[in-house]
Amino acid sequence: MSIRRLPNSLINRIAAGEVVERPASALKELVENAIDAGASQINIRLDQGGLDLVQVSDNGCGMGRDDIVLALERHATSKLPDEAIELVTTMGFRGEALPSIASVSRMTIESRMAGEDGWSRVIDHGELAHEGPTAIPPGTKVRVEQLFGNVPARRKFLRSARSEYAACTDIVRRLAMARPDIGFTLEHQGRKAIAVQGGESGPERVAALTSRDLRANSVGVDLQREEIRLTGVAGLPTYNRGVADHQFLFVNGRPVKDRLLVGAVRGAYAEMLARDRHPVVALFIEMPPELVDVNVHPAKTEVRFREPAMIRGMIVSGLRKALDEGGFRAVQRPAESALSNWQREPAAPDPQGSIFATQGRSNIAQQPYPSAQMHEGGSAFSGFDRQEDLAPLMGKAEEASAPVPDGARHPLGIARGQVAKTYIVAEAEDGLVIVDQHAAHERLVLERMRKAVEGGTVASQALLMAEVVELDENACDRLEARAAELSDFGLELERFGPSAMLVRATPAMLGSGDVKSLVTDLADELVAYDEALSLKERVDHVASTMACHGSVRAGRVLNVAEMNALLREMEVTPHSGQCNHGRPTWVKLALEDVEKLFGRK
């Protein structure tokens, strides 16, 4: 079989298979062209999620008649004035997008340069259908209709209009975040879905395109190393999502989906999120173009860094530093379903549902409801004036050994009591703070252990009698292989036969705990996080598991001094706003919300 040259129409359709996968791909290319044209306002219209129509209008520099003709030829571009492809500073540069899209759709390009007449050119699936003058403001308008109309095999593999619209919205959102200086509007089926003004700051644009809550529940990121700068916003660990669709990563203003960057974000939030939760971040990396290769794939969503280890380290350290500065902050967004349970008591409560009728609570639980017994003094409760009658219902107040601290000087307030032997109730200057004592202390122990490991000073407590923990042989193999690492945490293990481990010492900061449960949990962690993670990340998982076993458990009664000590340590400990699994350790009910509960506001 002889070799032949393929016709241009077929070449363009082959190229379209790489560049144009779906309407969102075509939209991305058109918006990037508008950005490169110097537009300050970009307007987008979609019909049926882009399946029927994708239209992008801009007020950029525009094109003349000859430029429009050239733009529809393969590998014709104005964005590479020379052959230095490694120094690309524009969004596009390959010269493939417009001819590829035109080969699989009906494309109409209308454009006008300032001071000149406008020109229109219509390409119907690779063939010229019409051209001539047109009336249009300075700038460019591109309409793409009947995408894959002549490629039914591709058309039928497209998803529903709803799914395609979601993909288009994601593309616009990411490009709009990358350029907060440009205004964007997105209209779908005649309804405006996105509208942002140009000239916003980066954090304002990110919040406008994600959630307004992000501004109050995030920290700023700013780190400079040599010629590379990392900026952006990072959501608090407790402000997370079930999917990773709110991680926005940009390199030199280009939205990218890079595994290196995604892995770095995951590493930065390690041990601050549950395994099935994902952080909300928008990170912008600015670097000299010669340090990054954007010519990896025609879609230009993948990049390659000259020094990937440095980039990953910057992201991890930058995020950790920003989250450390966030201190004990946590998302203050109690679930509406939880708040709705705060109900005012009915005016005439049911005697059967009152605390005085609850079985087994106290001796007075067996007595009739007070309103049924009017005593001589005329008070319905005169029979319950004796302290011993109410004592079983109330916690005993402690005598103050020192003046009560001033709550205004402490962000988490002053402890006033404990509820259900699990939650500390504190009074702050501006509201009521409720702390989960186990979750909070678990985080404090973890941070202490991390600090001790970094300083190489984790003290161990030798057991009076070594304890034998029986496990399956594979679990023992894993623990034995990591015995040296576990020793750095103060846990001394030895192999004791084929299916048992001998524990000689445990970390002193964990106190006396259930050694068997600790070792069993560590074996389970190692099977899930063994070879897949770096040593540092494995160390974090080990520390987290140990911290859980060494923390104050729910159900333990604390005195006021212990409660206040816990609050004060939380205020000075990084990440104390969330437990090791990403849940908040404390919530605050603002004073005005309390007043609303009682109808005062």
C-alpha cells in the first residue's frame, strides 16, 4: 500500500479529536483567544449546554479580513513572533484550535479592528459557506453551531445537555479566576449564570465564583522562592467538600489539572481532613516561562516543571504556613438542621415530657408535676426550694480559688461547664462556644507529637511488664519493617514469634492507654498507607493514630481548671480548629443568635 498525503479537511478533523473533545473544549479555546486579544470584557452564550451553540464575544484588538483567513489555517498564529516556543506567555500558541473547530461545526467569525470595517466569514464543517462585510463593534464574535454535526459517531458520545453545561461552566469559572482584571458573563438558554466585573482582586474573584462563605473561612497564601511566587486562597480544613471539584490551580495565569500539584495539595492537608473529604483551594504560581513546559498536550491543561520537587515543596510549605497562621480557626457554620433543633419550650409543657417526670433521673422524678400541688406560700415550686431536692439535676459549682478570668481576653472564652461529659461550654465576649473535648485534645496531642518528632525528643515510657499483642503474620511483618520509624515516636516494638509483637515502651505523652488497640490500629494504618506515601506523610499518619489513643476521651469529667487549660492551649496551637479527621473542634453561637432564639431580636 502506497503512502499518500491526507487532505487538509481530514487532517483538521483528526486534530479536532485532540483539541475538541466536547463543547467545553471549544469554549476554552475561544475564550483563551479572547484573553490573548487583550479583551477587558468577554461575553459567552450557550444553548443546550453548548451542543447547539457556543458563542464568544470580546472587545479585544479584533482582526482584519486577511487575518481571519489565516486564522482558519492550521498552525497559523500571531502569538509566536519567533521560534522560541519555550518562552510562551500567551494562553494559545499552537494555531490548531480555530481550524479544528471549524472542521467539525458551522463556525461564524465576525471581527473588526478599531478604525476599520468589519468582516465576516462562515465555515460549514470545513467548507467556506459565506464571507462579506458586517457591522460589529471593535472586537471579535465567534459562533460555533452544530458541533460534530458531520461526525455522528462523536456526537452520540457526548453527554446530556446538563452535563455539557456543567463542564462549560467549570471552564469559564477557571478562566475567570485566572484573569480577575477581565469581566465575564455567561448566558445559558437566555438566563445569565455568571456575571463578574473586571478589576477585582484575586480573592474577591475566587469567592465570587465559588462561595461567599470562602472569604470568611479561608486564609491567604503568599510565598516567594527565587523567581517563583505562590499566591492564592486556601480554605480552612473544616471548610471542605466531598469531591475535588473546588481545587483551582493556575500556572502563569493558565488553568491546569496537574497530578503533581493535586498531590501537593493533598499532602499539605494530610491529617487535617478525613480520607473522603477534599479542600477548597485556588493557587496561582507565577514563574519564568523557561521553567515550565506548557507544550505537553494540545489541550494545554498539563504542564511539566523543570524542578518539580521544588514546586511541590513550595505548595506544601506555603499551604502549611498559611494554615498554621490560621491558628485555632474553624468553620463557624453549624448545620441548619442542628440549629433548627433549638426550639422554644411550649407555654404549657407536657408533664409526661418534663424533667420531673423522667424515669430514673432522680428521686423527684417520682413526684407529681409541681403545678398540681399549690403550697401555702402560693408558689407552685415552693416544695422544691430545698437544695437537696434539686441537687441531682444540677452540676455542683466549684469554689473559685482565683478570680474568674476575663473572657474578653480569650477568643475561645472562659469555661462555664461541661455537657454530656463530652462538650465544654465556654462564654466568650461575643457568644457561646461549644468545644468537643476529645476532638480538640486529639489535635493538641498530634501537634505536640509532631513537634517532638521534629526535635527528636519523643520521650518513651517503659512498661513494667512487656505486653504481647497477637496479630496476623502480615500485620506483624509491616510493623517489624517500620519498627525504627515507630521507635522515633517512643513506641518500642519487637517481633515475638510469627504472629505476635512485643511492646516494651509507649510514648510518654500518651499516658497509660490500651496498648493492644494502639498497635492494632497502627498495623491497619500501615496496610492502607505503606509504600504509597513518603516517609513524612507516613509519619503524620502514625502520629495521628497515636494521638487518637492518647487524647481525652468523651465521657471523662473535667474540672473547670482542666477545661480552661484545654481552651488556652487550643488558642496557641496551629490547626486546633479541626480534629485529625477534618471535623471542627469548636463552634460558636453568636450572642445575637442566642437572643433570636429567645425572641429578643
